[in-house]
Amino acid sequence: MSYRAEYIWMDGTQPTAKLRSKTKILADGAELPIWGFDGSSTNQAEGHASDCVLKPVFSCTDPIRGGDDVLVLCEVLNTDMTPHASNSRVALREVAEKFYAQEPIFGIEQEYTFFKNSRPLGFPESGFPPPQGHYYCGVGADEIFGREIVDQHLDNCLKAGLGVSGINAEVMPGQWEFQVGPLSPLEVADQLWVARWLLYRTAEDFGVSATLDPKPAKGDWNGAGAHTNFSTKAMRESYDAIIEACEALGRDDKPLRHIKNYGIGVESRLTGAHETAPWSEFSYGVSNRGASVRIPWQVEVDRKGYIEDRRPNANVDPYVVTRLIIDTCCTALEKADLV
Ligand code: ADP
Ligand code: MN
Ligand code: MN
Ligand code: MN
């Protein structure tokens, strides 16, 4: 007997990488080998030297094919085994190792929007649905569009063993969210990429596409983000560490450095309206969904816990956002002797 391994990787599409995958048939019991692909078809190589290498880094049950079949997330390497320019995982690996002792963990809230016939699912063929206000966590056919897909996606994530912690309908019709974590940096980012692949793949069977476009409908409609919740061991034990992490994110060139890497089109989403803070002004506050970084009310009550960076776009690269937050906050916590 043999089994099927679906090799998944991020391509070289600019400014936002797309997911690609292809199937390898392996002999029963065979380990996952290094594999390759034609990088000239994925914006990762020129035609005259087109080979790129796939190195398996995370695998799980394939919930769609079932049986012994697996999903295999890969890093992309050059043929000399150095990291490919599109490989953003390798930099996270280094930073996560450096600050391993601070035990950083993340929970990422992935918002997304279903599309059918070039319109958000639930939008009429022309014109607009009733204004937003009752769709968030709603129920009923007048408010909810795509629940059968969402439930199937959740089921698939759980069968795959991914650390998904919840789902909810969002503020705009056809817009939804799932949360991955809390998990270690590499775990949360790897599993978010696989959960995204499963989202596209699940919706495909319903003739619907899913997009991480940060502002899928212009006008008075919420954008789509990827709120990134973060803590270290010290933050889970002391409020001073919580405050220092927030302060660090607002210090020097950090606000701009983070914003620039929080997903293309971040300025179109972080306008100051629709539960966002303007991208050009850093702020933090307790319970404040109009701040860049929110300290949940329970965290203020408990004097310990985690913080929520509300700025990352839905289309952010989780390898990048987790790396930047660890780098900024863990460096500052170390300096302030809060580790
Ligand atoms: P919101 O109220 O912002 O919609 P959610 O419930 O959607 O919040 O998401 C909160 C996220 O925070 C979850 O993904 C959860 O796993 C994560 N989280 C909870 N505790 C911690 C922690 N100590 N460190 C990091 N992330 C955490
Ligand atoms: Mn949420
Ligand atoms: Mn949300
Ligand atoms: Mn949130």
C-alpha cells in the first residue's frame, strides 16, 4: 500500500505570497523526503534555473483525504540548501531560538471573507445588503452566509490536529474568523498556514473562494485583520511586564517598522474607524478596541496575562508578525530585567 502526501508551500508572489501544493505518492511507512518544484511557475526562479527545493517542516493528518494521507508544510530552499529569498520561516526560527527562555506564545485571530461571483458571500448581485451591525456572531439566514463551509473547515482543522481555539461570524456579511493558539511561535505560524490552506481547499468544494484581502468591500464595511495575541512567561506573571511590552511596541522606530510588515494595504484598513486605530499613531489601552494594542480587561483585573496587537492585516505573514513582536518585546523585557 502507499499513502498520499500533500506538500504545501508559500510561493514568491508579491506583495503577498500565495499557497501552492502538489501530491507525492509514498510507499507505506516511508518517511517524508525532500522534494522539488518548478520555481519559474511560482515567481521563485527563472526558467533557465528553475528548480526549488521543498523541505518538510510540519505534517499532520489530511482530514479531506483521510486514511494515512498527510498534509506537509514545507520551507522553500535553493538547490544548494540555503533558504530561498521567499522563505520567511527561517528568520523566525532564529529569533524564536534566541528568546526561547522567555517562553513566548501567540494566539492569532484569522479573519477572512468568502467570495462568490466576485461579490462577498451574502451581498446581492447589485447594490448592498442592510448596513452592518447585526451580522457579528449572528444567527439566521438573513444574517449568516457560509456557515456550512465554516463548520466543515473547523471540522477539518480539528481532524488535522491543529490548535484551533474557536470561530465566529464577523461584522460584515460573509466575513468570518478562526483563532489558532495559544502556541509557540513556529507552531502557531505553521499551523495558521495549514489552516489557511484548509480554508481555501474546503471552500473550493462549495464553489466559493476565501480571501484575506484586508479591505474586501470599500465603504462603511469592516476590514479583515489578524489580531495577534502575545505573552511571555513574565507577562503571564506580572503586570509590569505587560506594560513594558506595550511601551516597547510604541518606542523609537518600532511602530513604523511593525506597520510596514503587517500585511500589504494596512493603511486602507487602519483608518481610525471600524474598531481600528489610525496606522500612523501608536496607542495602547485597557479594553480599547480603538487602540493599536489592547490589554484585555481581565488582564488588568488579574494583573497578568497577555496583550493583543490589533494592527496586523488578515493577509499578514505569521512568520513575520511573530518574529517582529518577539524581537521588539523580548529584547525590551530582557533589558528591563523583566524575564
Ligand atoms: P477577541 O475578544 O479579541 O475577539 P478571541 O477570543 O477571538 O479574542 O482571541 C483571543 C486569542 O488570544 C485566542 O486565540 C487565544 O488563544 C489567545 N490567548 C489567550 N491567552 C493567551 C496568552 N496568555 N498568550 C497569548 N495568546 C493568548
Ligand atoms: Mn476574535
Ligand atoms: Mn474579529
Ligand atoms: Mn481580537
